[in-house]
Amino acid sequence: MFGIRINNEWVDLSPSMSDGQSPIKLSRYNSLFDFEGISGSQVNDFSVPFTPKNDEIFGWFRLPQIKYNYQEYYCEKVADGYIIERGYVTIVNCTESEYVLTFSQNLSEIFGVYHNMPMNQFPLGIVPIAPIKDANHLTDAICWPTVDNNLFYGTNTLAGFTGKMNSWSGLTLNDIARVPMVFLRHFFEQLANRCSFKFKGTFFTSDIFKRMVFVNTQSIDFKYEIFLEDHLPADLTISEFIKELRKLLNLAIYFDITNRIMYAYWGNELLDKPVRRNWTKKVTPSTARTPELANRLELDWELDSNDNLFKPNIYYPLPTGFSKYQSNATGEIFQIKSKISTIVEVSGTAIMEQIGISSRFNQTGSKFSPRIAFWKGLVYDDPTISNAMDGLTLGFVGSNPIITKCYWNYEKLRRNTCYKTVIADLNAIDLYAIDWHNNPDADHAVFIDGKEYYITQVEVLLPLQGVSKLYLMEKP
């Protein structure tokens, strides 16, 4: 049985849709394999007939005296008692006999009006200036790490400036070059509170995430309170930041719009999950396969050009670990480049050579680009941030670099994989098993005829007709 519920009401379907002569095409994408966006499901426009029941659901819009008011209707597609897909529909047309509807999962809706808002405009809150030397990364909004930065005031001379941001004397913070740094945890907590959603998944529960801070150079000189959003990057919107963080760390991000949950997992972990399902008997045998020609993974990032440490020349190259990474293989390059980078660290001390943002000396026009680092608390009594934490170094060479912690099995996959498209007879239970946004225990790979395959996309005709199309990547 196939049916459609809109705003929890069953819709009358046309006979041609019910018997499969005019099916609905559903395309579902696995964002584990998409580095340029977080895709939901796509459904081709479909029609439902004019009936008293449908007229009631859609407010009798077909009548010319009814004024048009844009409205999104919550929609569920149900097969054999299972919800196959959920999202929103809007009316895009009326024919002589039918309402024409377009479907969207509307993943951006989870952030509401903040979806395309620059991060430094998000109302993160105002806190008093009360510096804590040993900030608690689990509860505090900000920390005050000491960072060497002789160029903070440019060529200007200021009595008491030690060449450091956040210079401490015992438990007292110097009142010059004071730069609070916001915890990513606090940012997501405030975003979730304002947008009424939850965030879950192995990334969000990790100590790595909980210790992440936004690196910035915005001082609070002559201020009496802290507007936290001033210390977030201006170059990225909220949705862009999430996408760039995904690219930096190979995160798999999914949105359950019904229960308003954002999931973020370490992509490496999902690629390593044991394969639980054997779909050999569901798939029409095929020998067709296409090798991946772009099999050389390249990892790169946009460095903060305002920091002189990232302006290399023939005498001073980029600091170790900051040059891009390329796989040692032959073939075409597949580039993943994030707009987020990190700080340079020398002998355990974070360093910059960057003019700060300050009302002193008319430095309000200075800028900083998106960077993150890890709060390590007090190290030899110095509040410290670092580019390394818990077996991960934000860099491309050295001890536990990004490629090793986050991308090693994806690099192996690209180097050795082939693509394959097969026809499969999938039922409602199968589709729930690969409902990546709504099923937190969803499968990402299946076993077919002696080999394991990752599923990157599935196309289904509703009502189910035994001709679903699976897009696969061979698991090396």
C-alpha cells in the first residue's frame, strides 16, 4: 500500500498514481560522499486530484476567489506502513483537475532566519568582562588564551603591551590586547536554543569538539561588556561554516527535520562500520563498472592572509604542516579545500604576526579569517590554545595530521574504487535502512554478490515497483 499524508491527513490520490502508471520519483543522497553541500531528498513534482478532502487540505485554492498565501505543508510518503520520506510540499500550479505540488526536505529550515546569516551577526549574547584564567570548556562561553603576537598594534608603541594577546599576571588579565575566544560548543548551544533543535553524533560528543574555539583578533579595548558575535568570523554564514567544518574534518552531517536534530559524525567511523546487509538477491546482476579517475586526494585550506606567517616567500616558506596535501598516486586530482584553518604553534605556544582589531590607533578596519584551535587549559600556568588535541593535529604533515585522523580511509577509497549502478527490488524496510537523515542507525554500505559497496544515492519510484536504482562505490 502507498499513500501520502499532508499535515497528518491522508490525501486522495489519482488512480494512475495508485496503480503505478504515474509514479513519483524519489532521489535520496548520502551526504557522507558530498563535500559541497548537505543534500536531502529530491522528489519530482506530483499532482493530486480535486476532491473535497484535498480541497479542504489545500484551503480550496483552486477556486478563483481564494487569495494565494504561500504555505508549506508537512508531507509524509508512506509505503507498507513505513514512512519512506518526509519533508514539505507547496502548491506550484493548478490544472483543470489537479493540484500540482513540489517537494523539498527544506534542510535549511532547521536554522530558520539564521541559515544565511553571517556568523558575526548571529545574536550570540552579551557577557560581562570577567576573565577566568582556567576557563571550563564544558560550561563557559569563552576563554582567554595567551597568544604571542608582536604585531597586534602594528608599528604603534603602547606602554604595557607585552607582545602578547591576553597577557596574564597571576590571576589578573592585562587590560591591553584582551581577546576572548568563543567555544564552538557555546555557539552551537545558542544556535540550537534559538532554533529549537538538538545536536547529536560522535563529533558533538567528542572532547575535540568541546575544546574547539574560534580564533580571532577582536580586542575589547575600552569596552565594558562583550558582544560574543564580534569574535566570530564575518566571512562565512552559519550554513557555510558548517559545510567548511565538514570539509576540514571529513564530517558526515545529517538533519532530521521532523524531530529537529542535527547529527554530525566522524566520516572515517561511518566508512569503517561493519556491513550488515546482504542485498545480493535484491539486485539485478550487472558487470558494468566505471573506475574513479580522480583518484588523487588533495586536502587544502584557505589560510588567514592577514597573518604574516601565512605570507610565504623564497626565504620564509609556510610553517610546517600548512602546505596542502596530495596523495602519492597517479591520476587526476580530487580537491577538498576548506575555508577554515588554524593557528601556528611553536614549542607549545600559539603565535601570530597579525594586526589586531582595536579602537586604539584606529585599527577597527583590521580583519581575521575563520580559524579554530583547541583549548588546553593551563599549561605551566599559561592559558593555552593549540592546533593539536587527542590524536588530531590540524595540519597536513607531522604527528596525527588531518589525513591520518579524518581522511585515511576516504583516501584509500578514492585511490581504488569503481562506480556501479544497479537495479534493485527494494521494499519499505530496505529504504528505512538507508534513510540517512532520519535513521541514526542507517547503513552506508551493503554486501552484493561477494563484494561490499557504499551507497551514495538511491532513486525510487513510488509506489514501489521493484525498479529502484542504486548508485554504488566499490569498497576497497
